Amino acid sequence: MKVRVLGCSGAIAKDCRTTSFLIGDSILLDAGTGVGDLTLEEMAKIDHVLLTHSHLDHIAALPLMLDAVSSLRRRPVRVHALAATIAALQTHVFNNVIWPDFSAIPSTASPFLQYRTFVTGDVLSIAGTQIEVLSAHHAVPAVGFAVQGDTGWWVFSGDTERNPAFWSRVNALPVACLVIETAFSNRERDLARRSMHLSPETLAQELALIPGTERYPVYITHTKPSETSLIMDEITQLDCTVGIPHRPHDVRWLVAGQTIEV
């Protein structure tokens, strides 16, 4: 299984695109601004969009992508999300004020967009791929995802603060790699806590929950462009041992444009 990183930044700037991952050719996890780097042909192949939550940096490209490819498709794009996330899209985006209601265009019988709800703990079979909906702890209802690959599970935390429920499930999976957010530096730890994101010191506390027998790549995502260097420096200064002597984690910075094979 190939995971293409379209965007992994916590905000926009030159060469910084917000969260979006392409699984194979037809599944999109989140729809941040990174979707804009796809060709029309690539966008037209996307049949399923799975959203972690309703915040703009994770949905910004969804209405624009649907508009771009609607004439190229013969079936609706299915958007899978929590009921609260779908309600937010219907109320605040696809409301015929901010953007047309694509779930009723060109008709309710044959729309460009269909909604599918899930709940935390669901295991979805989508386009031949198993995807589990994981717990996340954020300012709005949110989830993470685990996607089954050939060598294990690709795990994405979504936007989250400290979350024991996430680890209780992830530690039961044969994880191939983990993508976990660290949005703010330690100097912004209070803002991170209030907005329910991680900083390097809380990342360390989270990684300490990985069993001592486990070692897999840990990719850092969702860093703010103005703080990326500082965040990664602070993670390096932690020596990535996070309280577990002699067991450093293989921590890497996630970069838009790279492909991860699992």
C-alpha cells in the first residue's frame, strides 16, 4: 500500500500545504490544501474522502475538488466522517451560501456528493482497504485512522491532545509506522493545551506509552511553518527516549510530496 503525503503542515506558506493523504489512487484521508497539487485526472479517481474532523485546514480543498472534477465523474464522491463533522459541512460549507449543496446537485437522486457516517471503533472496508476509526481528543469531535497495509498498519493520530484511548488500541495493532501531530513548540505549550494539540513535551509523554518491545518510524506532522525548525529541535533535544532509557524512537519530520509504502 502506498500513502502519498499531499499536505502535512499546520498552516499555509510557500511549500506548506495542509493535511491530506492519498491512499492508493481512490482514497483521500482529509482534504487540506495539499489536494491542490493533484492533477485533474488524479482528483477524478478519488471515490472516497475520510475526514478526521471539521476544521478548515482539513477540509479546505474538498468543495473546490468536487467542483473541479464533477463533470469528469459518473458517480458521487463519498465523504465518510463523524455525524458531527458531516453536520458542520452541511451547515457551514455546503449550504448554498458558502458553497452549493453538492449532495443535491445535479439532483438528490444523482448527486456529486454522498455522506457516510462512522463512529470511533468502526472498521471500514473501502476500495479493498481496511481502515479503522481511532479515538482522537480535540477541540471538536475528531478521530484518527489506522490503515492496513502489506507489512502492518499505517497509523495517523489526527489532531489530538494526550489520548490514552488512542494508545490502548494502537498498541494492540502491528504498527508499521505512526504519523502523529506536534502542532506547537514548547514555548507555546499553553496554547497547544488550550487548542488541544501536542507540543514536544506532551509528544514525549505520548510516545512513552508505546511498549518497550515496539520500534517503528514516527513521523511528525501538523507543525506550524513558523515553528517547524524549533519543534524538531526540541524533539531532538528530548533525545526521543521519552523516559524509556536506551530505547530511542525513530522520529522523522513528515514532508509533503513523499510516499510511504506499508
